[in-house]
Amino acid sequence: MIKIGTLCYVVDTCIASPRARCAVGKVVEVVSVPYDPPDYTYLPGTYYDVRFRGLLFYCRSDKLVPISDPDAEIERWEDVFLEEPGLLPAPAPQSTSSRSCGNTFETFASR
């Protein structure tokens, strides 16, 4: 577990949102206790809230390398592909009728 206040390096392989990319490859401060993913859209693992230049971001524990507490235990997770069966709910059935959408392929092709 990483303690609140621990300085950590965010690994360069971290894939972050455009807003959070500024913290990749930088030193951040852990500002929360560990927590589980909020919902199924997050990859499995343990998450922490981190602060970088006054901004708060969430980060999965395996993307953090503790600096000020090198003995901190970090859970390692294997990334899985979301296409694997059973990881996402089944999509809702969609209509194949061209009347349900004004911009069908045929509409574009005839212009």
C-alpha cells in the first residue's frame, strides 16, 4: 500500500487522458487511500488520487513508482483487452432499418 503523502514517479508507459498527460513521466504526490475501480469502465486494479501542480488525477497503482517510500507494496496487474468475452455488457440491439437514420451509406453515396 502507498501512504498518503508519498511522492511517486508516474511511469512513461502510463496511458492518460489528454488532461492528465502532463503528469506522465513526472513526480506526483499520493493524496488518497487506495480504492477499487469505480465501475466496469475502469481496468481492474487499485487506484489512488494523486496531485500534480495543484491538479488532482486518479492513477492505477502499477503506474506509480514510490520514491519517498521505496518499501511500499504495489499491486501489479496485467492489462486485459476489453474485447475479451464477459468484460463488457452486451450491446443493445440496433435497428438495421435505413429509416431510423437519415444519413445512411446510400444517402451519402447518392450525393
